[in-house]
Amino acid sequence: MNLRVIGAPMDLGSDRRGVDMGPSAIRYAGLAEAVRDVGISYDDAGDLPVPQPEGRDPDAERPETGSANYLKETRWVCRRVESAVADALDDGETPLVLGGDHSIAVGSVAGASRDRQVGVLWLDAHGDFNTPETTPSGNVHGMPAAAFLGRGAFGEMTWTRANVDAENVAMVGLRDLDDAEADAVRDSAVDAHTMSDVDRRGIVPVVEEALASALDGVDALHVSLDMDFLDPDEAPGVGTPVTGGVTYREAHAVMELIAETEALTSIEVVEVNPILDSHNRTADLAVELVSSALGGRIL
């Protein structure tokens, strides 16, 4: 396997600054060395350009209904993420996208599925299933899963739709959803697993079931890892922490199960915010988890 790292220092999708420094923090935490230690070649393509919010009007472009802040700029960045991910796959490399906020997933999932149908494993405290019509904030990092599935107003925006069926989207770790968002997830074909499911059944059977759903009928897997999937005691440097997340060991078990599928074709790690972190602890953990997903083991 050859890994191509693509930085996407986007912070337009959230309402807290600092997540744009996530790619640098993850690289500084020793990403290149960790990847090479697993026996995988490392190619860093650098960071994609991202417009800064200063001097820009978040309402410059609006969907026909509802709200989505910095929609024009988000679309511009996601199209470039899509191209970078698709190019890496065309070159026979495995893309690793470093965020930035989770809105970049619209581009990475579209790129991963440009010439193929993929399943998506969504590891997140949040469903990110709001649409412009249901969002309470207008922040696009709460909408990417709905966006790449073409839900709501996103159905009219051709740039957002990926070659992914809702039946092949599996979410694990959910514990903070808005009321309308929760209804939408419940009524969709997405395979959703809350932390209550993890508490009752254990992380391994839950993730095994999620992976089976994501890979049903397809043979390629995109993993979207929001670091708030973990409990804030483990990963404090995130913009929207929610107590009650997975533990350090549970997170590694998830990544090991992903590696065992041998279906991983692309991965993104998002929402690392060094301003809110302690001694780069969250970025360090992100590097460890990437290593596990790529096959790193204790023995």
C-alpha cells in the first residue's frame, strides 16, 4: 500500500477557529514515521488551498431553502478534495485526508466513490445528518452525511452527491443529535449505532455489524473518523466534545477491525483542534489510530 496524505485545513464549516491547524498538528505528531513503521510508503501532497472566513459573507450563497454558512467556499474546497482523493486512487495510492472540520467529507466521499461504489463507516459523536432545512446553526460540519447522500436541499446541488447508497453508510458512536436530525437518521436506511448500543453489546460486535452493512454488496470502504468519536478524556482537542465516547482501547479495536476487512481504500481524520488540545494529545492519538487502521499491531 502507498499512502497519499492530503491536507484540507478547512474551518468554514464550524463556528470555532483552530481546526484549520489540525493537519499540521497531526503531521507534527509523527504521522510519516508511524506510517513507515507499519511498512507503508508515505507521500505527502501538502495542503489544499482553503479560503479564510475573514472578509467573507457566510450568506453570500444560500440554498433555496434553509441555511448553510459559507456554502460557496465549502463547495469550492470540497470539489478540490474530491479531485485530490480521486487522483490518488487513480494513481493506485490510498488517500488519507487530514481535516479541518467535517464538512470536507462531502468531497472525500465523492472522490472515493467517483469511479466505484463504496461503503462508508462514519465514526462520530454526531450524525452530521442535518440539512439546510433542519440545521439549528447553519454550520455545514453538521451536514456532510446528509449532503453526500443528497438529502433535503442538497438534492438540488449536484456537487454534493456521492456514489454511495444509504444502506452502505454505517454510523458508530452517536450520542448527540438534534431532534429533527435524529428523526431523519431513524427514518433513513443508514445503519446507526449509538453509544448505548456499544454499552449494551460491546464495541467489537457493534463495529462488526456496522462494517457488514457498509460493505454489503461493495468491496471498497471509506472511513470517516471524527476525533470526537472518542471520549473527551481521551481526545480533548476537538471543537464539539461530548462526554460518554469510546475509550482509547475501544478506538484501537475499531481500527484493527477496519484493517482486518482489507477493504480500506480511503480514510479521513477530522476535527482536531490544537488550540483546545493539551500537549498535542489528540493529534498524537489520531496518528496512533491511523497506524492501527493501516495494520499496525502490538505483536
